[in-house]
Amino acid sequence: MNDSVIREILKNYESKLDQKKREQTIRVREIYNLIPRIEEIDKKIASLGVATSKEILKNSGCIENKIEQLQHQIQSLKQEKAILMTENNIPINYTDIAYDCVRCKDTGYLENGKKCNCFKQALIRTAYKMSNLERMLAKENFQTFNINLFSDESYENEQRTPKENMKFIANVCEGFVINFDKDNEENLLFYGTTGLGKTFMCNCIAKNLLDKGKIVLYQTAFNILDIIRTYKFKDIAKDTSYQLAYNLLFSSDLLIIDDLGTELTTAFTNTEMFNIINSRLVNGKKTIISTNHHPRELSQMYSDRFFSRIFGKFIELKFYGNDLRWEE
């Protein structure tokens, strides 16, 4: 998970906890005004707590008896406070901090230093929002994938039928997800005309990885170049959201580049797209490229360096058959 994303989540935890402490202070002051004796009790309990700590640090003789006496006084004061609260129809825990998560006390981490489940859920929610896929993934995932949409009949000169081919592609994609954390340099290139399931399969992979708390960024090639231009050439690039969007092109766990080849290819676009893909390959970050163009067509659009880098490190998966959008 990207460090800046984690820092933002922790910042939200801190803000939420600060707000809850302010709310607690208001409730405590309310109770003190209503029942002044409770303020006296709280101050006395605090002073006895300090006295107990001092006795422990002294480590003198009869320490156990002294600590027991102090603890007995504290317990008596707590009982008196509980009685006063009950007599005034006030919940016993009214002045406590109302944590959303009692396990980690809204810090995101347990006492043993491990991430709390609420922190993991926050990572997943954040990953979904940043993926650019939040609405689509509810209906496009491995669970809703229907292999029967694809034809059993042979197609042109292909060795497999469209259904057999999609079974093969689905197996490769599921293996990609299962082995995602392995340092196996696996990247995927989906190519074929529109309406054959490329985007659907991208969404299947994204959904599975997002549910595991991975950062998945889904952008068209056109949008990626727009992010780069905005970040590099406009004053608005100083905005942290643009900085994060740009940085995630390089640091997200998975980058899905859709519609490669539809953007205007120039020396600038060639250089920037190569820089992103090459940096991710060097740093072991995985990438999926989806395009409507045949690899031969891509080789004519981009530089030899760009083309050889892609096809040397990407598993090519060809999508073919009838346009499924017309089959529905």
C-alpha cells in the first residue's frame, strides 16, 4: 500500500480521535456543572493514581500494603461516582470516549502493533475510491463472470473457440491474482477489438486485489497523459490530489492502462508512457495494458524501445469472437 495513502488514513484517524476527545471534554464539563462532587472525585482519583505510580517507583518496604490502600481508595471513589451518575439518570460511561472501534481505540493499531481490522477496511475503502472503478466492480467481477456468453463455435483461423479462449484467459488472470505478491515479473497485455471482455476481465482482477487491500489504479491512456501534463505544466499541479494521482502511476500495486493507442502518439507521449511502464517494471510493480490494437499496430505507433520493453515483460492475451454487447 502506498505510504502517502497510509499517512492520509492515519491522519483521518487522528482527526476523528481529536474530535471525539473534544466531545468527551464537553460531556465531562456538562457533568461537572450538574454534579460538582464528580469533579472532586475525578481529581482525587487522578492524584491517587499519581501516588500509586510514585510508590511503585520507590520500591520501598511494605509497598504492597500501600498500593493496596491506594487502590482501595480509588475503587471506593469510583463506586461513589457510579452511584451519583445512576441517581441522576446518567449512563455510567457517559464521560468516556465513544470510540468507533473499541479494539484499537480509533488509532488503527492494536496493542501488539498489528493493524486493526478497521484499519484494513479503511485501506480497502480507500483503494476502491482511488481505483477509478468503485461503481463498476459491484457488477463486474469473477463471481459474475459468465463463460456461457462466449461461443462454442470455431472462430476464423483461431485454434480455440471463443469460449475455450476465455476459459484460458480467465485461468491466466486468476493465476495472476493468486501469485500477485510473488516477484515473478508477470504483467498482462489484453488485445482485441471492442466488446470482447477485456474491460470486464480487468475489473475482475481489480476487484479481487482491491478486496485484499491492494492499491489498483485504472486509467485510460488518454487520462494518464492528462494527469502527467497537469502535474508538470499547470499551477494546479501543486494540489496534493494531483501529486498523489501522478505518484500512483508509478507506485500503485497495480496500474491498469486502458485503451492504449487511442491517445495522440508524439515524442512526449512516447517518452512519458515508456517512463511509467519502465519504472514500474524496474521496481517490481505490476501493470495490465488493454488495447484494441494488434501488437503489430502498436509497434508502428511507439518507439522500438517502448515496444520491445512491453512485449518482453508482458503476457499477451488475445480476445476474439463476436461483440458481446450485441449479444445481450
